[in-house]
Amino acid sequence: MITIEERVAKLEGLVDELRERRASVDTPGRDDWRDTVGMFADDDVMQEILDEAQRLREADRRQADAC
């Protein structure tokens, strides 16, 4: 039978391994944000989303001004 200490030690080792793997893969580069600039240009669906968000913001502003 495995002891609780052994189970915890094994889990700690797995967590350390996962952290190391994630750090090496998911670390963004300094200028990675530049890859996303313009990625939704000329996208009709994204434009609909932005238009709806703008409409909601304007409605919220009108509601706040009325208070």
C-alpha cells in the first residue's frame, strides 16, 4: 500500500514537471502581440461583434447619464 507521503511526493513531482513544460512552451516572446495586429481586418463577423459592443457601450452610457 502506498503512503500519503509517497502520493504527495509523486504529485509534487508531476506538478513540477508540468510547470517546467508549460514554462518552456507557453512563454510568449517580447513582440508576439504584433502577430495579432490586424488579424481581424476585413472580417464581417468581427465587425458585427464590434458594432454590437459599441451599441451596448452607448446604451450603458445613456443609462448612466440618466441616473
